[in-house]
Amino acid sequence: MLKDLFIKKKKYAAVPSEVMKSDLPDGVMTKCPKCKKISITKELQKNLKVCNGCGFHHQMSAFERIESLIDEDTFVEFDKDMISANPLKFPDYIEKLESDRKKTDLNEAIVTGKGTIDGLPVVIAIMDSRFRMGSMGSVVGEKITRAIERATEEFLPFIIFTASGGARMQEGILSLMQMAKTSAALKRHSENGCLIISIMTNPTTGGVSASFASLGDFNFAEPGALIGFAGRRIIEQTIREELPEDFQTAEFLLDHGQLDAVLPRNEMKSKLYTILTLHEGGVLQ
């Protein structure tokens, strides 16, 4: 009986972690894949989805990025209802596209449109990796090309945020043709004296990295973004050498002269505004 006096009693009943997890609605908390810190999702969103612990840049949807950059009530979307067909009769392709439409509330892997950044007009294109891993099919290429041509006609700067696994295999050569089509449109835009800004986000790979993503007057990237053409394993097997640990990261590319800067999200809008003010009307001086 005496020894019972010295037994430390718990003030509150223990609640199994499984119960706590089941009581929390999905999406309330977000775990950082890099430092494993758990954050309240709403607080993470207020911080532009950048981890307060390690600075990891979480995935952003196209419209989250538009909200973070484009002035309120100024964005006008282009070609919203354009959707992909199935020219190669690839099995289950249409069903997968429909599934992604329901999941993302987007019709394709890119959103294009016109808006202002601190009052300066721009044409902008933003890829969304939630839709078919941001893969480049014929509609993605067509929407980008139309947006570039609109910017050229209106003498406006063109800004593109890339996030892609590369060309869309379900459309075969038709997807690869978009590399040439978009690059030609950017060439015409440049010859007209207009500004091109490319920002590569995680990941930007394959045919996207080898075409329009790398053709800006300014080529930027977000911290830690994976950028490259072929995958690391394929390259190592081909050259029979082990690659550096940070190979194909934004920081590696910056050190080797393939990027102009690595820009954190909280600096992105101010940096873009500075560049736009240096190029009146989006025209290179």
C-alpha cells in the first residue's frame, strides 16, 4: 500500500496515435519529405508552401502559383476548354485523362493566360505536375504556342513555370513535335524583341527541359528542383561512372553555368517585377 503512493500516475489517459490520426481530417497536417517536420497545412500555404524547418519547396498547383504571383482579379485564362484526344488509340488513355480532370479540376497539365504583376502586364503559362505528371502532349504544346503567339502580338513578356516528367508517351511522335513547335514560337517572340522568362520547378525533365524550359532570356529555378533530360541511372549506366550526389539539382546547374539564378518562392514576385521594369513593355532594350 505504501509503495502505491510512489507510483507516478498519469494525469490524462493515453490516446493511441492511431486514434489521433483517425480524428484528424485528411489534409490538416503536412509532413515535409526532406526534414520530416509536420506543419499545419494552412500555415504552410501562407508561407507559399515552403517548409519553415528546412526551406523545402512543396509542390504548388497552377492556380496556387497564379495566386502567389498575379495581381488579384487580373488573370484571364486562355484556351481553358482545350482537351486531349487519343490519336494513337492508346489503351485506357481517355479514362486516365478523365481521372486527372476530376482529381485536379484542370482540363490539361498547363494553365495559360494573361494578368499583371504589380501592375505590369504579362502572358504566363504554368505547368501542373498533378495532371499526368505534367507530361507534354499535343494540347500542352498547343496551349503554350498560342500563349507565346498572343504575347508576341500584344508585345508582352512571356513567363513560363515548368514542372514535367517529359513528353507524353501516349501521344508518341505528336508529343515530341511540341518541342519544335514551342521552340519556333519562342524564336519568333525573341526576334520580335520581346522578353522570355523561364522558371524551372521540381521536376523539369525530358523533352520539356530540352526545349522551351531552357530557352528563356532569363532561366531561373526554384531551390532543389530536379532538372535534366535523361534519368540519373540511365546516365550512370551509359558513361559507367558514378555521378555527384547533387547532380541535376538546380544548385548544380547554377554552379555549372546553366541557370541565371536559383530563386526562393518568397523572392519570386519581387525579382520578376524588377526584371519586367527593366524591359519596358516586355521589349528587350
